[in-house]
Amino acid sequence: MVVVLVAVDAVAWVIIAAGVAKAMDPAPLGASVLALGVRAPRSLLRSFGLVEVVLGAAVLLDGSRSLMGALGFIYVVFAVALIVVSRRTDGASCGCFGARGASAGWVGVTVNLVSAAIAFVGVVSPPVRAGELVPAVASVPVGLLLVVLHTTGAELADGLRRLRNRDGWRHAIPIAVRG
């Protein structure tokens, strides 16, 4: 159960980091939302980031099945939104981590779906939270690793896509989610 707790806490830390980034710089999220066909004021975009922070903190502090289910659900919504954004635009920002976010593509979709799966495992097999300090501390580096994977992996995928497009390199693995 400690492994489940560390994993769920890690994806909660990721959503907290993303929420802080969105609250500080909502412009990239605004571009992604606009690619979905919706105009949203900056205050609403900042509020969305704050909701992410509150949800992540609530999962860390309480860890109830309903909170973990909400965390899993929001990650599924993010994955679907990234698929739609990547189909409608070429190289639009995912809006995930503010100015640090990369373009919407398969890396972000994969990270979001894995994060959702982790949260749903927590719903099915809820970890017991009895003031356990070790899982809370251990989840921080795991969460940071997921943030780095999401941003750096997406940047690497963007670089490969640009290289393929510039040089006519057609043997690359498809980078963006396209239909």
C-alpha cells in the first residue's frame, strides 16, 4: 500500500506544480483553451490553476477515494483535451506548466493517462494514510521526475518533429497525435 500512496501522492504533486504554473502564467493555457474553441478570461484560467492546487493538496492531506477519483478524472480530461488540441493545431502549447509547457502531443497524453491510471488504482485499492511521513517525503522526487518527464519529453518530441519537418526526415516515429 505504501507504493500506491507514493504514486498517488506523486501525481498529486504534479497537479500542484501545474496549477501553480497556470496561476502564475495562464497565457499558454489560454492558447490551448482557444484551440479547443473557447475564449476564457485570464482570471478564469488562473482560477483553474488554483483549483488544481487545491485538488492536489486535498489528495495529499486526505486521500479519500472521491478525491483520488476526481484526480483521475481531471487527468483523463487533460489527456482528451491534449488529443483535440494536437489534432486542431500544429505545435500549440499544452498549457500544462505555464511558460514551461511544451506543445500538445503524445508525451503529454501518455503522462496524463498514466497519472489517471495511478489515481484510479488509489480509488480501487485506497492507501491508508495514518500520518505516514515516509510516503509523503518519497512522493516529492517521484512527482518532480514526472514533471521533468512531461516537460522535457515533450520538448524532445517537439525537437524531433521540427527536425523531421525541416530535413524531410520521414522515418521518424509520429510525434503528434494525428488522425
